[in-house]
Amino acid sequence: MKSYQVIIIGGGPAGAATALYLLKLGIKPVLLEKTAFPRYHIGESLTGEAGGCLRELGIDHLMSEQRFPIKHGVVVYGPTGGESFWVPVMKRDEARQLQPATTWQVRRSSFDKLLLDTAIERGAEVIPAAATATLQENGRLNGLTIRTENGTEEKVRSEMIVDASGQTTFLANQCKLVGQKQRGNYSKQVAVFSQVKHAVRETEQGVANTLIFYEKKNHWAWLIPIDDEITSVGVVVPREYFAAERLSPAEFLSSELKTMNPELTKRVPDLTFVEETRSASNYSYHIKHFTGPGFLCVGDSHRFIDPIFSFGVNFALKEAQLASQVVAKNLSGDPAAASALSDYERLSERGQDIIQDLVDVFWDYPLRFLVLTHHPRHRDEMIDIFAGRIFAEEVFKSAALNALRQCLVQRMAVAS
């Protein structure tokens, strides 16, 4: 039976980034990835902190070579299209002052391949195989059964296993040491999406900014430029609404782009889709116990909230950064290794909870949300949250987060 220090399940952004951070620490991981890259994926917009992670990993020059569009921020349009608010991408300097910054919009097939290829070039090994079962001994996860590309099954051992399997949530499905998968607040949604040419992009703040169009609660659309010509377009609606329309995904998307929001209609004059129209549903979930002896989960493999503000890759990269430190402690025999696992779980949950609260208030109290994003007392802290700076102690104690949570406390009081 082959044995490795670290096995990472999945070669997407969470897995590749975990590998890159481990390599910086002198640890050579093995990634299990059954799919040949490039492969299609949705989720093309990166937060400011995600951009910071890529710069820290020394990948920014590769992003420039790929000519990924430069993102300066997000514009959110209200139901009539006449009102909007703007959230810029900003960073904190050494004096903790906000400064203008940029990140990227990406074609995920190219971006994911870039990350994985970089991990391989820097020393990570990729085994083209799928994990099919877990191996346990005395309450510890210590290996996997894998199915190789030729169909044979093998058993492999590992000192640490990182689940970066994304929405497959491998460990939650296979291992009783991991908590059960529970529905999230937005599990009854459907996303329908494709790509178009000739979309009218934002010009005032930057041509590659994310545009979000709000219709009503749980009903919205996006425009995200992914290269000089192509723009990702999509709508998210309640599942019952989509089913009642009795349209194909392409027909439904075309209809919504024409009628959902006047500003959206104006920006998509050509409804000829240049990519297959796809749909995805039941994407919101939460797994509450995702670390333990010999394992931890990163990114979507333990939680996905809602795609409205594009935090999926942010969690993948930031949690990869945190997880690599925990894995290193466990491999070194550090006496604090067990507490490092629980600390990582607690910190990841606190960060994800902040985004859960942000999204909940956006949907339930849109006017208060608008006020918070522009209020002089809260604006800078709201920019921090939008950027994905959600693991720092200052954010947990911020007035903006407290104001968001006061809205939700009032909601609970009314419900009771």
C-alpha cells in the first residue's frame, strides 16, 4: 500500500491552492483529480482578498499573461434599474488604511487549469483517480480507496487528508467522522447561465466590473466579463418559479434577460448564447463538523452559502491558506496539532457566518443593506467584508457586522 504525507481530494481552486501553500512550507502533496483539465465551471468573479492570495502565491504575472479582465468592484442595480450602489475593490495598507486595488474576472476553465498546472510545476503530484471510500483506524482517517483512470481500485495511506472535492462533499458523504450535510438557507434556488457577446459593460468605474441586477428576494441576475468579448450571464430564481415557466434553460434565460430588469435588458442587446445554457440547483448546504484526526475540509467541501457576491473562490483560497498551516502542524507532531484543527474549523465557520449574515440582510432588508454600504460609519468595514477580509479579529468586532446582525436579531424577534 502506497503511503503519502498529504493527499488532497480534488484539483480545483481549493485543492490546487492548498497544494501551493503546502509547497511554500516545504511539503509535497498528492492531488487526486479524476477530471482532465480544462473543464467547465461557473463562478468567474474573484474578490479582492482572492486577488491578494494569488499575488502572495506569485501567480499574478500568470494572470496578466492570460489577460483575465481587471475587476475594480461590483455594481448592484435595484428592481427598476434606476437606482444602484457601488462597492469598490480596496486593500488595507500597512497602516490599515484603505487603498484602491484590483482583482480579476476569470474564465474558470483557464483559471482552474492555471492553478493546477502551477502546483504541478512547483512539485505537487497529481494522480488521475477518484476517491471512492475512506480508510479508518482507531477513530482516525488514515487512507483512501481510489479508482484509477483504468478502472482498478487501490488503497493508499496518508498522514493527512484534505477534502477539496467542492460540492461533491466527498468526506461528508463517505465518512462518519464528518458531520452530516444539511440544507442551507438558499437550497431551493435554481441558477441558469450561459455566455454572450456584445454585452454593454460598465464604463464609469471599469469595463470589467461585476454587475448584479436585483429583482426581488432570491431573484437576481449577473453580468461578468470573462474576456475582451465574452460575458458570463445568469439568473438565480426560486425552483418553483423556474418549474412553473415550463421552458428549456435557454428559453428561460432569454426570457429573464429580456424582462427581469430594465437595466439588464439594455445591457444584453444580443441574446445569442455562445455557450451551452446550463442550470444548477440545490446548491446551498452546511456541514458543521469538518475536521478531525487525520483530515480537514476546505471551501465548498464543507459549506456553500449563495453565489450572489461570488465568495466561492475566496473561501477556497483563504481556507487553503489557513489549512496549510494546520496540516504542517499535524505533520510535524506539534503538541498543538489537535487544537489547531479545531481552531481552523472555528475560524472558517466564523468567516462563513459573516457572509451568511451579509447575504441574509441583503435579501431580507435591502434598504437597510443599501444604507449600511454607504453610511460613513460602516462603509469602510462593509468594503472589508465584500473584499473577503472576514477572518481578521477586527472584522468580528466591527460596527458594520454588529449592524448586520442587529437586523437579523430583529427578524428573529418578529418571527417569534
